Amino acid sequence: MADSVANAAFYFGAVEALRRACRARRHGEPDAPDLGALFERVRALHKCLTFINALDRRVSTTRIAPVA
């Protein structure tokens, strides 16, 4: 449960940062990332989320033997 909450917080933070960067670019802010940098963030986020999801599936399918 704690891992799920931590993952949800990570997802939210990562997507929120990307949203703010896109908004800064759209508004023409001088320190906003260019389109290539935004695409790179999306690629990196995708790789990270794929890794986290794979870990979640691996942990959730691991069976723990009951203690006798």
C-alpha cells in the first residue's frame, strides 16, 4: 500500500512538472525548455514509469509462503 501511494505521488509530481514546462513553453517564457527537451522528458518519464510498473507487477505476483 505504501509503495502504491509513493508511486502515485511520483506520477503526479512528474506529470505536474511536465505540464508546467509545457505551459511555460506555450506562454513563451524565456527559461522554458524547447520542444526537443520536452520530448526527452516524456521519453525519460515513459522509461521510468515502465520500470516502476514492472516492479509493481513483479512484487504483486510474488507469493510469500505462510509461516507455520
